[in-house]
Amino acid sequence: MSSPISIPGGLSVPLVPRRDKIIESPLMLASSSPLLLPTIPSHRVHERAPRPMPPVLPLMERLVQDGTMKRVEDPSVLEEDDKKVFNKKLESDIVTIGQKIEGGSNNFGIWTVIDYKGHPRDDLIMKVLPERGPRSYGEAKALRMMHLLVDSGETRVPAFSTKGDKDLNSDLEGMSSQSDFYPVVIMKKKKGVLLKETQIYKTATPKEQLALDEQVVDWSCKIAAKDAVTSKVYHNDNNLNNALVTIIDGTIAELELVDYGPPDTYIVIREIEEEKL
């Protein structure tokens, strides 16, 4: 037992041993019994786990889902006229091809055009597509919307083998199909060369090459965004192999996009701003 304490007035009050739920205060000391707090039952609070945030979809998936754009090979964007684009036959007496060039993956070869209905030599290229179907229809549609399509039709496998590129015959003979004819598009040839083929790139340091790479890709994306607004075709495959550059005085002065085939070309269905792309 603790010793009593004195308070003003001459009173002596014994201290009460501390127990749970006992408050020792001057008010308590003025009383003959300790002040006990009522016991309040404790209730465990069950917190709800936060709802997981929905995944953030990539930009193009969101634009496709909300109907702003559709892939160029989507059957819903292909009209009846789009499916007739390869109905006519293009024979060797109509078009004469020249040198084979590299480009793209959705084709059986691309060649320069030496002569076609009075067009300047090497002003056009001809692309042989793998087969009729939504992918080829869609590519031809995108080229037409971009004002690049000059003509289209079908050609027999050996039709061009005796003219122009000496390797054409073996290339075409390697094609496998149930038909002797293959769809082709004749389009305007764009100006420029790949960045890696330019002298400024070949002589640049790795750091300078990286800066040039970034410049070309950034410029490509800006052109693609503008085309989406003006021509309703969005080119989403903006890499160094799909951009042709023109060098003037050691700098990139002009840039052209190429390859409007699937799967990274889209038809714009709803209005969209450049800044959102």
C-alpha cells in the first residue's frame, strides 16, 4: 500500500493501487472511491480491399474498341467496290517492270515500273500481293484513300518474267497458289531512301545515329497523325524501314511514309485530333 498524500484542507487520502480501466486524476482524489470507466466492447473493423484498377489499354486498342478506327483489313470497312479492285487482268503488254526493290513483308515482290500508260520511267512501282482477300483489299483501299493507287488487277505468274528484272521468273515461280493469277497494285513511287543508306548516317557516331533515328521516327509519327485527320488513313507502323528521307546540306529535309498494308494501317471512322495520336 502506498503512503497517503496530503491535499489542501488538511485531508489525507490514501492512493488506490492502479488497476485496468482506472483513471487517477484530481477528481478521483477528491472522492473516497476510484473512478472506473465503463468497459466498451471492441469491434474489429473489416476494411474492404480496394477494387483493382482496370488495365490501361494501349492507345490503338482503345481507339479500335470505341469505334474511332478500324484495321484496314477489317471486313466491315470494305465496300463492294473495294472487293472488285483486282477483277481486271494486267498483261505484260500493258506494263513493263524494271528493277526489283526491297520493301514490306505482305507481298511477293516489289518492282519499279519502266513503262505504264505514258507515266515517266521509274515514277511508279508494282507490288505483287499474296492473295485476294481482306488484307489485299484493305491495302488497295488505303492506297486509294492516300491518292497513291494508280491501277490494280491480276497478273499471270509468268506474264512479266521476260521483262525487266532477270530474277523475276524464279521469284514468281516460287509462289504457291491454286490460281495462275496474283493480285497486283501499281502505285506512285515515293521520293527518298532509307536513313541507313544515307552518307550522313553511315559516317555518324553511334550517339549521332541514335539522334537521327529518333528524329525520323518522331517526324514519321507527326506525318501519320496529320494523314489520319486529312486522309482518314492512319499509318501506325512508323519505323526506320517505312520512312524514306531526302538529305539536303547534311540534314533531313524531307520524309515520306511507305507501306500501307496490314496489320498496322487503320481507317479512321470518327473525327480525331492530331494531338491525340
